[in-house]
Amino acid sequence: MPRINLLPWREEERKKRQRDFMIALGGALVAAVVCVAATVLAYSQMIDYQRARNTRLENEIVELEKSISEIDDLERQKERLLARMEIIEQLQRSRPEVVHLFDEITRNLPEGVHLLTLRQTGSTVTLTGIAQSSTRVSALMRRIDESEWLTEPGVDKVETTESGSARQAEFVVNLKQVTFDEDEESER
């Protein structure tokens, strides 16, 4: 027997379309939630990864800053040691100069001249003394001028005083000590 559909076919078709629409809407909603969840998860993993990198970089920066401060301390210590070495070398070079100074002063001191003080500031030497006359002070100046270790003699004061029946000249003379390099000194 042939089958006859007495139900309205449009009504059934509408229900089927509504059901298919709801299934598709549910599927789209589930797919959207899955996409959003996957996106949030991916971004949270990227943020965690970047935070881990930042933390590692910050730790490395702290280590590098410690190393830099240690290097700076070593540089300052090196500079102090180099300054000390320079001072020691300068003292080593100037050690024979004192001997030459005293030797030249005793050689160039004319008879009748007595030194009371000798003061050295850098390469400038100040002699204070008493001479029998001002001509003896002049002789001292000429001898200093001819010396190879002493130069630029200059008189600050010559004052003639009487001590009992004798006259004497009190004087202050400034001069410069010549410094030679070790090479020049070994040639002499």
C-alpha cells in the first residue's frame, strides 16, 4: 500500500532546519570557545615564556653588574699600584741626585763661606749662610753658574752685619738642581 503523509511536510522540514541550526550554532559556539581558550592558552604560554626570559636576563644583568663592580675595583687597585710604582721609580731615579747635590755644593763652596741651612723644594734649593764678605757670595754664585748639576743661581738677600770687630755677609741664595735621565747620567 502506498504510504500517504498526512502531516504537514513543511512543519517537519522547519523543525529539522531548526534542529540543524541549533546543532550548527552549538558547534560554532563550542568551536568559538575552543578557539578563545586556545588563544588565551597560547598567549599565556608566550607571556610566561617572556617572563622567564626577562627573569633570566635580570639575573644575568645582576651577575654582570657584580662583575663590572669587581672589574672597577681591580682597575682602581691597578691605578693605585701603578701610581705607587711610578713614585718608587721616581725615587729610584732621584736617589743619586741628592748625592750629586751635596757633592756639587761642597765643591763649589768657596773658602770663607759657611752654610747654615739648605732647603730643597722640588728642584729648587735655598741656601742660607754667612760669608766673610759679599764678594765671597759672588764667587759662590759664579761657581754655581759654572756647575753642571746646579743652575740658575739667584740672590734673595745679602745683608752685611758686624760681629764684633769683623764684618760678615748673611745671604740667602736660590738655585735649581739639574736632573738628568739615567741614559744621560751613564754617559757622564
